[in-house]
Amino acid sequence: MMASLKFWFCLLLVLLSFSSSDQARPLAPLLDKSDKKEAMMESAKQVLEASIERQVGKPFETSKRVSPGGPDPRHHH
């Protein structure tokens, strides 16, 4: 649970730092800002989707376990 909160906090800080970077002098003035923001948002989206998949799991994931066919007599002494 705590790791999840740390992830969301870090993601929020990264996104906020990108939004405040408009106030600083751009390192590469030839790059279009909208393309840069689009790429950053796509990257953030991929990170978010991967995190959700790790936390929740893939939908309709089926177990490959096989039932033993009855109670284990050694288990219930």
C-alpha cells in the first residue's frame, strides 16, 4: 500500500515538474513544445497502465491449477 502511494506521489511530482518547465529557458528551442508534452504524456500513460496491471493483474486471468480430486488424507489427521 505504501509503495503505491509513493508511486502516485512520484508520478504527480514528475507531471508537475513538466508543467512548470514552461517557465524555464528551454534547452532545445528547436523542439516543438506540444510534441514534447505529447511524448511525456504518452510515457506517463504507459507507466500508469503498467502499474495498474501489476497491482490489479490482467483481467480474466485463469488459474492453471488442477484439483487433486478430493481431500488429502494426510492433511486432516
